[in-house]
Amino acid sequence: MERAAPPRSKPANLAGYLEALSRPVFQAGISRRVIDSKWDAIREAFAGFDPPTVADYSPTDIERLLDDPRVVRSKAKIEATVDNAQAVIELDAEHGGFDSYLRSHRDFEQTVADLKRQFRFIGDSGAYHFLWSIDEPTPPHDEWFGDRRARGGRAKARTGT
């Protein structure tokens, strides 16, 4: 049985972009079904993905989230989300809007490369799914990943900065 693809929609605000970017961060290595079941609690734990609020999370906030059984208790993923909130804010300010940042690249490949550079815990797969979910133009999934594999590319998430 084929499962339905997640919905695609253009975020209405910066929090929507951070939420869409955070989903593949939390899903890396975990079933989509598990993340779907926890997503409301994750959204609540991250203050609706409000970028200034999340970017201001302290080590105490991170420890609180690590103790919360409702969320994915991965320190790397939680810290990446906090760091990514700051990056979203900075790119939004630098480009006069996050959508303008996304459009500042020549093509899909360059956008993916820059997303991997700018954001923690985002690899090929996470970048593709982020762009797809926010209704950005993406090549067909099987075609792009097949081409990446043929050229020796990887579809593994980064964990470093």
C-alpha cells in the first residue's frame, strides 16, 4: 500500500519556514509516522517554531526538552533547531525575506548546497523534502536522487555546523 505524500504549502510566515525546515531534522533516521504522531507536541515544545523565541532557547530550555517524553529527545536535533532558528532570522534579514533567500540561488542544486551549508542537520534528503514541502520547484524525487547516487552524491543528513 502506497502512503500519501505530506501536504505542500507555502509558509505564511517565518515560523512556517522554520517548522518546515525542522521537520526533516527531526525525521532523520526516524519513521515519518513517529514524527507525525509527535509533531503537535514538538510544535508546542518549540513555541510554534517562533524563530526569535526558539533562537533564544538556553541550555536550560534544551535540558527541559531532553526530559520531555512527548518530543524526540535528541540533543543534536534540538540544538540544530535552535541554531537553525537563528540562521532563519539572519537569512530573512539579509535577503529582505526568507522567500527572497530561497530565490537568490541559480538553481535547485545550488539551493540544496546552500541549505546544507546554512543549516545544521540538513543533508540532501532533508533539503529536498524541505523545498518540496514549501512548494518550491523540485525535480522528480526518484530522478534527482538517482542522479545524485550515480554521481557519488549522498543523501545523508549532516550533523555538524
